[in-house]
Amino acid sequence: MGIKYRFKNWVRRWLTEDEEVKEPKPSRLIESTDLDSNQPLRITIHRAAGGMVVETRTYDRVKDRQNQNLHIITHEQDLAESLSKIITMESLRG
């Protein structure tokens, strides 16, 4: 076997190995921008300079409209505690 053949085999094995390493996305993640009325509160967290921006979206079935609020969490604040407060506040609104 020549060097060319061994090199091609090495590249082929390396490429197939890379495909096997890829892990499927967890099923709990939802990658949809469609309006889903079964979920009363959606939370999206965006990284920003100096902290995080938390976007909350709720769907009002009575008025048939979507409400969106933005919350800012700075690096000095505890993320878990701030998210807890945001979820509580948004739940009380609805």
C-alpha cells in the first residue's frame, strides 16, 4: 500500500470519527419561533456586555396577543436569584 492510500484511509477514519462524536441536541430544547399557546411563559437569555438580558414572552389567550418584557441582569448580580425573581414576577402578572 502506498502513502496516498494510507493517507486517504486516515482522513476517512478521522472524518467518520468526527461524525460519531457529535451529540444530538437534548429533546427538551425547543428551536421554534412559532407561537405555542401551550406554554404560558417562555424565557430566553442573551449574553450582553456587562451581564445578561432576559427576554420573557407570554401569550394572552383572551386578547390573542403576545407580551414581551426585557430584564437586565448585571455581572454583579446572582444569576439564579435574579432569574427566580423574574419568573416569580412574570407569574404574578399573568
